[in-house]
Amino acid sequence: MKQIQSAFFAASISLILVLFSSCSVTKKVAENNSAYLFVYFTGNAKTEEAIRFGLSKDGYNYYALNDNKPVIASETISTTGGVRDPHILRGADGVFYMTVTDLQTANGWENQAMVLLKSNDLVNWTAAKVDISKVFEDFKDVTRVWAPQTIYDAKAKKYMVYFSMLQPGGTDIVYYAYANKDFTALETAPKQLFFSPINRSCIDADIIEKDGKFHLFLKTEDTADKGIKLAISDKLTSGYVLQDGYVDQTNESVEGSGVFKLNNSDTYILMYDMYRKGKYQFTSSTDLKNFKVIDENVAMDFHPRHGTVLPITKTEADALIKAYGWVLNDGILKSQSEAVKQNNVIIDTENKKILLPVKNGTDLAHFDPQFKGNTGLSVSPSRAQDFSKQAVKYDFELEGLAKVSYDVEAAVRNNPSLTGYYADPEILYSNKDNRFHLYPTSDGFHEWSGDYFKSFSSTNLVDWVDDGVLLDLKKDVSWTDVKAWAPAAAEKKINGQYKYFFYYTGDAKIGVATSDHPQGPFTDIGKPLVAAKPNGITRGQIIDPDVFTDPVSGKSYLYYGNGFMVGVELNDDMISVKENTLTVLKPDNTFREGTEVFYRKGKYYFLWSEDDTRSENYRVRYATSNAPLGGFNIPKDNLILAKDPSQGIYGTGHNSVIQIPGTDEWYMVYHRFTIPKGITMGRAAGYNREVCIDRLYFDEQGNIIAVKPTLEGIQPVKK
């Protein structure tokens, strides 16, 4: 009996020592925490459903590691090839535990598995797949296993994994189960953790303990009741009472809440994914009940989806930087100089170089980029430098965690011609004010949703003045207020006075507005000029007007169409057409849209765009004619503008052409994908475009010589 008592006493002492040691280690680590690790994924594409890491020194400003690329290949750890909703925990034993949803949404939103990961150093991970439908008979028909997370249950002395599941005919319910010792499987069958008092779906649970109470944050998933709510219990595995109201501080759709405590502070951060807006919102609280938005204090150089933040030590942060690297990007570093074309700054992380494209007339011998980084990023030198002969070395330091040097070059780039996102450029020379006027589509709006037009003017085709909005569909047009696309413009002398006519696309119809001045404002005529397709045309769209005045006859013509090309003579009033002249023109099967017509030395030139504006292969072809309404001669080699991957130029198309008055000097005005990001933007590249100008030449026979798209653009012209 004494031996049994002695053995029991010894075992008890050993257990107490182990628990004391574990608690001491955890407390010591917490006291030494001085940084934060953000684990996240980035979207629904196959390449985006993967674990990524970000780092912060203060919990507010985050920087992507590994150049925002996955730190673990999803296909090596999952059954589906994709993982989402990563959650990370520092265990009571000092080991790191991570859980992720095993789901690739390209194959649909149903799944049956999760992945359990384990690491001693945050760099080297082991992974185990857990297919709920195969392991637990009662859940063999499960259709969703989402957002697993883990927490240490001090009473059970095990790691509890909790997650939501959906079974046929039911609602999403939050369950829990215990992982085995090796964190490679679930050793207990799932049990319901939270019971919705109104039996609504609940997902994305996150638990944090404060003052002996467990706070469960979760999303209610129902049309009439959708947001982040809080339930509180004295016990980890039962008894959660739903609190009144919502803790999220927005009316937008949200999901994926994550809570963490700031180092050496009483402040907690609740963050959540505003997934329909493509942004994260951060809020703060000291009681986990009352939260206020702190977005103005938060910055990230990446766009996370549902993730979590873990406080870590400087040693751990250093190891992560060593393993994955930290690089500069335009999410954390900006040039504040007005001379810099911000959208076109190129940060070459591989070769540690930065290119600053600057506007014409910039004094490169005394130029200050005025670099400004997110909080915690220091930059030197800080004054004007001489960029006229060579690149200048700059040092960038991240909050004492990492330091890197880059060679910074500043160079004049006259392409793009305009500051900002614009497309489908129309150009006109005004004899009234002796200036060039540029009329583009206002771009940068999701799915081409711009609703106004602006005009720009210049004396030399390089230095452009923003003349403001010339036509706002919502304010100035009665018959449409959406899809302001692809304008054209004409100048005509009527009764001794110059008049200006602005043709445009509005919701797949052609409109026209008039003005006494080339920069507007313009007055719409009150109805569409063209609202129906020609007889026999069943496909395509009524878009992309172009206007051409024949210098031989003095007659003016309107051209338009996507998928078909139509030409029709305008009446003398320029705001109505001669219906009996309407002609369906047939260039060849490469025609897509964007007709442009001009006349030179006895020939009528017809230019058009091939392919789709979202395609990197969007390009320009041409034909010639002896008349303004057809009879095409198509040269054998009629491709005259195309991408140049060697310069990073893609999506070159939808052009207009301008002749310098009194000369045979010609220029092509066109749009391209924004540089450098356009080629990486997928579909969005098609509505993030920029206007460029390059020289247009002809050979002795009058054939157009292929235009070389450039980064440098043209030099100022003289009239």
C-alpha cells in the first residue's frame, strides 16, 4: 500500500511539475513576444487558396513574407489541392498547431476534410488530412467541413479542434472533437459545441479565453440575421450563451472573425473579412464586448482572406524572415513626389531595383522621390539626389526586423500620357484654340462601370492638362446613366463658328452631345443617336463610335459596332444620320471593335481592334479603301500594333490617329494594360488600362509600318 501511495505521490508531483513547467514556458514566451504572425489565404482562385504568412511588429502594420507567395504548397497537404481559413496556435507545450479547410472552390463549395499541421519552428511543418466522412460513420454524408480551429483544453489536457459542418437537410453547426497526441487525427467523434437559439446556420467560430470565461465569436449565416456575434461560457465545451447584438462594426457582409491580444497590453483586436468589399476591418476592445473601428491605424501590403494572428518572439520573427524573406512592394512604400507616375513604379525584388517613371521636365539632377513607407519602415537617404547619371542606393529598414538596399533609378517616361486609368482614347486637334484634345473612357472601375467622361488638352502631345468632366451620365443624360464607354469627337464649322460634337457609348447605345468649346461642357441631345442594330445583325453590341469627316467631299460619317462594323453618313447637323446610307462593312474575321477611320494621300484607312480588351493579345489591324463606306483592300501583313512582352507591354488596342496640322507627321493614340501590374490582374486588366502615344509611319506605297509600342513615349511635338 505504501508503495502504491509513494508511486501515486511521485506521479502527482511529476504531473504538477510538468504542468508548472508548461505554464512557465507559455508565460515566459508571452512575456517575450514582440511581433505578430498573420496566416491567411488570398482568394478563390486555385493559386490563392494556399497558406501565406505576413509579419508585424506592432499588430497594426503587416508585411507579406515570401513575396506574398504560399509558404506551403496546397497540393502537397490537401485532398482537393486547395486550403483556406488557416488558424494558428502556440500550444501549451510550445509547439505550433495549424488547421485549415481542405477545399478548392474551383470544384464547388462542398468538402469533407480538414488538414492538421504541426511545427516546432513555424518553418518546417508536418501535415495530416482528416476526412470526416470517412472517419466517422454518423457524418458520412457531410457536405461542408469549414474553418477548423484549435485550442488547448487544460482540463482534458488535449487539443480541441472546432469547426462547422453541414449535413443534408440541416444547417451549418459548430462542432468540436479532440485531436490525438500527434495531432494527426481526431480521436473523438464530433459533438455539437454551440446551439443556435433560433436554429440558424453558424460558421467561422473563434474562441479566446479572458478572465476565466470563454468568448466564442462566430458568424450567423442567414439573410435576415447575418454578422459576427458573441457567445460566452464558463466552460470550453458547453454552455455558450448568445449575447445581444453584433460585434462587427459594419453593415457590409462579413465572415472569418479572428481575435488576438496585443503584446504587453490589455487591448484585444477583433478582425474580420469584409469579403464582398475585398478588405479586412480591424476593431479594438478591452472587454471583448464593445469594439471600435481602428482601420485608420492598420496597413497591409497584401489583401488577406479569413486568417488569424499569432503573437511571436523576435527570434521567431527573425527565423521567418531568414526562411521566407521580406521584400519591398508598393503596398508599403510610396513615392510622394508629384513628378512620379505612381501606377507605373516598378519594384524588382529579385534584382533589388526600383524604377521611378517621372513626368516630362523633371530635374533628375536634383530629384527627391519623397519615399514614404507604412509605419515602421524607415528610408534613407531622405533628401534630393542626383539621378541624372546613375541609380541611387537607398536603404529600407523594417522596424528593426529586416533591412534591404535597392538601386533606385528615375527616368522620364512619357507613356502613359495621362495620369490614372483611362482607355479607348479619341484625339482631336481644335482649330479654335490650337490645342490637341484627348477624350478617353474613364477606367479603373469594376467591370467597366464608369459613368462620366473627362477631357484633356495639350499643345505638344506630351504635357496634358486635365480639363475636367465634360459629360456626366448621371447628371447630364436623361436616357442612360451607366457604361460610359469609348467616345469620339468632331469639330465642324457651322455658320462661321466652330462647333463640337461628342459621340459616346451609354449602356450599349450611341449618344451625341454638343458644345461651343472642345473641352465642353457638352449638352446631350436628349435621346440616343443609335439605339438598334441594323437589320440582319443579331450579335454584338452597339458601342465604340468613330466620326470621320472626308476632306475630299466634306461629308461626315459615323462608324460603330462590336462584332460588326457599320458606317453611315451624318446629316449636316451632325446629330442625325442618313438612314439610306447605312452600310454594314466587312473587313475580315479579325474585326472585334474600335473602328478608326482617317484619310491620307488618296487612301481611306480603316483601323480596328482584334480579340478582347481583357486579353494580352488585344491588337490593331487595318485595311484601306477608295471610299469612306467600304470596298476594302486588306494588306497581307496588316497587324500594326501588338504587345511587346520584352518591355512588359500588353493589351495594346482601341486606338485613334492624329496628324500634326500642316505636316505629314502622324501619331497613334491607344491604350494598354497598366504597367507593371496589368498582366497579373487577370480579367481586371481589361478595365485597368492607360493611354499611350507613339509615332505612326508609312512606307512609300502608303502601307502602315507596324507601330512599336514604347515605355518612353514621344518627345514634345511642335506645330
